Amino acid sequence: MAGAAAERKVIRVLLVEDEEIHRVLARALLRSAVGGVELDEAGTGAEAVRRVRDGGAGAYDLIITDGKMPVMDGHEIRAMGVTTPIVGLSSDTLPPDVDTFIKAGADDFTPKPLSKEKLVRILAKFNLA
């Protein structure tokens, strides 16, 4: 059992979400789903852009972002040349809403609320589990 825990890697995640309840949920799920997580949080799209700019394009292993954010939406991150997997997370799940994420450069989309099953699928898809 100790060997399995030692094999789990630490991942660096940027969570871009303006609603505290969704940050609390994502924080708890990430900490329970991975061996270790270095979690940065941004409450606005502008803050997320600043964190990515300050950390460099490879600062994170995964970016999970809401689409509709105060100040600036999270969609602008890919335009900065970031190659990190970006997952859109939103309660707006109609095809045009999902298309907005994908056209802006998101690699995946999942509807809110985030769940353990959804997070496990995301982590597996990007080889982060």
C-alpha cells in the first residue's frame, strides 16, 4: 500500500472559478483523487491569465476553468500559447455553450457540478491519474 501511495504523482492545477462553493468542491475532489496536488485558484479570468503569464506556459499540468467569469472569461488562456490541457467546466451545457469552450481551445468540457467520476475521467484522459 505504501508503494502505491509513493507512485502517485503530484500534479499542478489551476482552478479558474468565481463561485466559492465550486472551488470548495473542486479542491476537495482534487485532493482526494490524486496523490498530491499543488492547487492555484483564480477568481477571475484576468487573475487566471496573470497566474499563467507569471508562471509560464508550462506552469500547470491541468487548467480547469469556468467560462463566464468576472473581469474576463477563462477562454483567453489558450490564446497565450499555453499547451497545458484545459477543461471547461460550466452549468451552461447546450451545444453552442460547449462549442464556445472548444473553439476557444479547451481540450475537454464537463458540466457542473464536478464529481469524483468526472474528475477521474479527466485525469485519466490526460494521463494525470
